Amino acid sequence: MQFYWLGRLFASDPGLKRFEQAGKVILSVMSSVFTMIILLQLFHGKAVPAAIIAGVLGMMGILTVADDTEKQKKITTLLLPLSSLTAVTLGSLLSGFGHIIDFVILLIIFLAFYLQKFGVRYFSICMVGFMSTYFSTLLHLKPAQLPWLCIGIIVGMTYAFLYNFVFIKTKPEKVLKRSVDSFHTQTNLTFSLILEIIGDPVTRPERINKLEHNVQKLSEYARMISTDISATDQHLVWPGVSSNQLRLYIFDSEMLIEALTHSVKNLKKSHALEYAELRRLLMWAVESLRNAEVLSDSYESFHLQEAEKAVQGLRLALNDLRADSKESGEWLYLVRRIESIVNHVIEGALIIQQSMNEQLRGNELREYLRDVNSTVIEEEKEEAAEEAEDRYNLPKKKAYQALVAGGLSIILGYFLTSTHQYWILLTAFLVLLGTESVGRTYIKAFQRSFGTVLGGIGGFALALAVEGKPVFQLIFLFACIFFAFYLFSVSYTMMSFFITMMMALMYDLLLGGVTYQLLLARVMDTIIGAAIAFVVSSWLLPIKTKDKVSDVSADFLEDLKNYLSSYMDNLLRDAQYPVDLADKAFAMDQKLQEIKNHTKPIFKRAGSLSPSGYARWITVLYAIHYYAKHLIASSNRKLRMEQKEEYRAAILHIQDVLTENIEGLCKLLKNEKETVSVMDLEKERKLVERAPEKDKGRGLPQIHLLHYLYYVWPINEAVVSLALELGAEKKKAEPVSLKKA
């Protein structure tokens, strides 16, 4: 148990991305604050807020810069001091001119959202401008403090630049290497749980639940690695290994874990693991794969050799079990499936090791891989262009929402208090930030409010515990900053919790004590600001959750159509090397995860779990995704079918039906005013499945075709089922005979 949790700890941050980001933030903040304190003491300065501004800018310089390339990031970072200097100057000069500064803040907020359509750089500039103006009003800065404030801004941005691009420069190849190490660790933890389940005659529900949780984590890590591969030259880490080889190995490993999890649970239910030899072979194969960390520096070929022997043993066991079909007929396919996917993982691992040893595998393969990579790049460019077109609409809507929410927040802020009138505004702005739909805004508003309530309670208790102890106050203050941004991508609630604790400690440090009334006001302002953001997003130019889910689902089905077309084309291909579909599978993974994120608020509503509700819709998409991934994970990639005209006709017909059905379902999801008809493939399926019986002399190609199309049938069934539920009509199609040329 101790080893399990230690392994989870090391694997919990793939690539150490969160640790590196949080480390940059805390080091930049600490360096900026302490440098300003030293300068103030050396030159007898009295502008203590300059140290706070330096810390804020040291943090914002790390967090807000999100350009695509390092060069663009450097340019943006160098522009941020100008934005901050302008904002602080305006904030200090206009503080005595009534509500003019309020209009300036609203203008900055509007531009922060609206200018995103021209590039992320403009958002970074406006975000820093907003935070600088906010703190200048919060700290009641005066024009006489401007010289020290300018120094603080320069110091903060200097440290942000140094930690981002010099001291702790992010190297994609190192991130990829650490991500793969985390993936290996998580894989081995999951393998160990599977071994425990296989070896234990008793099925323990808590162990099954832990296994399923680990499988979900592994799927997340695989998606992250797929993204890292696209942005990294993997040759710097593993010379000779192509991106397609690496991506396919990660995909096969993930699918092996999923297949083992599903199969072992069903084998236990059917009492198949009571066969001692089968149990021994499965444990042998799993244990060998667990020890064979193919991309690790400590790789040993012995473990892969052992895994190969175990697979050979499984094949022999399958032959013996077929003879006793009465006993094993119900679960034999599960063992065959495990054997197939284990074989894929071993083959991929051996290819990677061979490529690393040889570094070059021949001009023909390199030409092929270059073509595949260029195709993927072009597809990514097209997707990016489509996303850019969408951004021209979303930023405008968010800008108007932020403008109205900001205005209401300022009015309420002045009505409720005269000392911290912008707290409500800050919350409303942050809740609207990064939310694309009403449902996502609701979730973020709730998380922000709940985290702030918990943080207020914890912060008040901690502030009382360390009151009058500045050293401990600083230690806990910086610790809260670190954990807030370390956990930001994991839980927005926890980030809000630590930010609120940080604010409590900062008030205690600056004001000489924190009161219950102050923290209560902070909590209430946060709840009010979150509520305003949610109400405005629901009322003004709303992007409804159902509409967003429909759009993303249609994108998912478009990816599915291209995925299946490539797969079916591959069955007709005479090339030596099959097309790699792992990249397309990971792209579908990303779309499905986006659907999951957007459907969280839907599932909380009454009636959503009814057969006609969205739960049914999402369940069908999950099933389609499952079958699509196993379509290539369970197929024999080395075996090429004989290219006969009757097979070509059947495959082309099935491909046309799949394409037409998926396009029809997309139209239904988009609510297009058009009659949609779908057709099943039941007759075609029967023809393919009975072909080996009808033509025993030429049965092997038909058997291969049956195997290749095994998961195609349930995919089409799921598409047709969902389309009919959404109002499509069913039409009959004349099947293509396998005997026709």
C-alpha cells in the first residue's frame, strides 16, 4: 500500500508541468518581493506597496504569457511592463477623480476579452493592466509613490522573464521524457492491481473501483503525452524513434490496460480464472510487461522476451481451450483479445528498441513516415483555422458579458462598501474567464464560491495561529501561493481555497491583524460576484450548454468519420506499412473529454438520466468511442488481406453507409432542417460472417475480413440507434454480395 501511494505521488504530475509552473511562480514572487524589500531598506524607501506590486507582476508575468512560440512569449513578456506602468499611473492619478477610474477598469475588461480574437498576446497585456489597476486602487496608491512602483514593476517582470526563459526554461523534450516516465509508473501501478485481482480468488469491489480509477488516470496521461509528442522533437530523447511509433506504443499500452481491466473482470465472473494454467499465463504476461519499461534508461530486453513466451503460451492455451468449447465458449474471445493486444504492445516495443539501436530504418519507411506526419500537420492546421473562425464570435460575446457583469459588480460594490468595492468585480471577471458555455460558468462560479468559503474559514484560523509571527506568516503565505497554482489545473476549488488563505495571511501581515468581519465580507463578495457572472452569462448572448455539447459532439463524429474512412481505406491499401490511426484516436479522446467537461452541469439536472435525456446521448458516444479505439487495438496490423474485387466492393459499400449515417447524425445534432435517413448493415454483416462457411476453399481471407470488421458493426448500430432517437428515418439498402466483382 505504501508503494502504491508513493508511485501515485510520483505519477500524479505527468511531465512535472504543474510543479514547474508553480515553482516558477513562487520563485519569481519571492525574488521580486525580497529584492524590493532590500532596495527599500538600502535607499530608505517608504513605498511598501511597491514590493506587493513587484510580487504581483512577478506572478502575472509567468501565468498570463501563453503564446505559441518562445520568441512570441519573450516579446509579450517585454510588453507587459508597459501595460502595468500605464495602468498603475492611471490608477494613482485618477484615484481622486470620482468614477473615472471605474470606466477605465471596465474598458480594460472589455478589451481583455474582445482582443483575444486577434491573439492571446492582447489578452495577456490587458490582464496585467487590469490586475495592476485593481491593486493600485486596492492599495490606494499615490502619484508620489510612482518612482518606486515603476522599479517594482521592472523588478517583477525581470524575474518573470529570467525564471521563464533562463533559470527554469521549459524544454519540451524533458517534459516529454518525464511524461512518459509518469505514464510508465501509472501503467505499472495498474498492472500490479490487475495481478492482485488475477491472483486473488475473491473479487473485492474496492479493488475493482481502485483499478477503474487508475485506468481513467492512465487515459488522461496518454492524452497529455499525445499533445506533448506533437510539440516535441522526440529524436532528442529517443534517437531513431518516430512520433508515430511513440504515439502508437502509448496508444497500445493504454488499450492493453483497458482490455485487461474489462477482460479480467469478466473472466472472474465466468470463473475462467479457476483454470490454473490460464491464470499462470496471464500473470506471466502482465508481470513481464510491467517490468519491461521500454522507453526507460534501465530497459532490459529479457522482460520483453518473457512477455513473448507468455503470449506463445496463451496461443497454445487458446488451441486447447477451443477443444473444450462447451466450457470456454462464453469467455474464450476475452483471452483471444488479450493475446492480440499484448502482441501489439510487444511488437511496438520491439520496433522502438530496434529503431533506437539502428537510429535509421531505411529510406522507404522514412519517406512513408514523412508523408504521414505532413498529413497530420495539414489536418492540425485545418483544425486550427476552424477554431480561429469560432474565436471571432466567442470573444465578442464574452466581452459584452464581462462589460455588463463588471458594471453591475462595481455598482453593487459601492453600494455594499466603500473600502473594497472591486472585490465583486474581480470575482465576476475571473469566473467569466475561460468559460465557453452557461454550464461551465455555473460550475466555475460554484467552485469559486465553495473554495472561498473553505479558504475563509481556514485562512482565519491560520491567521490567528501565526498572528505576530512574521516569519511563519511569510512561509505560509508563499506556501499558499505555490499550492494554489500547483493545484490550479487539478481543482479550481482548491485553487480558490489557497488563494483565499493567502489573502487572509496578506491582510494579517499588512494590516496587523485580520478580522472575522473582513473575511466574511470577502466570502460574501465572492459569492455575489460569482452569481452575477452566472446570471449575466445566462441572460446576455448566452452560449447554451446543450448547443455547445451538440457542436462538440458533431466535431467528434466528424473525427470518427475520418477515422473510419482511413481504417477502411487501409483495408484496401497495398502499401507495406499501414496508416497510423493512433493520432486520430487521441484526437477523438480530446473531443470526448471536452464533451464530458461540458455535460457535468447537465447530469445534475432532474430528468437528464431519463432514456430521452442527454445521458443516453452521451452514453452512446462513449460506446462508439470504445468500439472505435478497439477497432485498431484488436486488429492484426501485419496481416494483409488478398485484394480481390468482391472484398473491395463490400468494403467500399460498408464505408459509404458508415459515412452517410455519421453525416446524417451530425445534421440531427446541429438541428439542420433536413430529412435524414440512416441504414443498418445487418445483411452485410450476415454475408461477411457466413462467407467462410459458404466458401471453405477460400475461407482464410473471409475470416480475416470478419475479424477486421468486428467492431465496425456495433459502431454503426450505435450511430443508427442514436439517429433514430433524434428523429431520423430508417431505409433499407441493397447489400453488396461478396461474390460480385
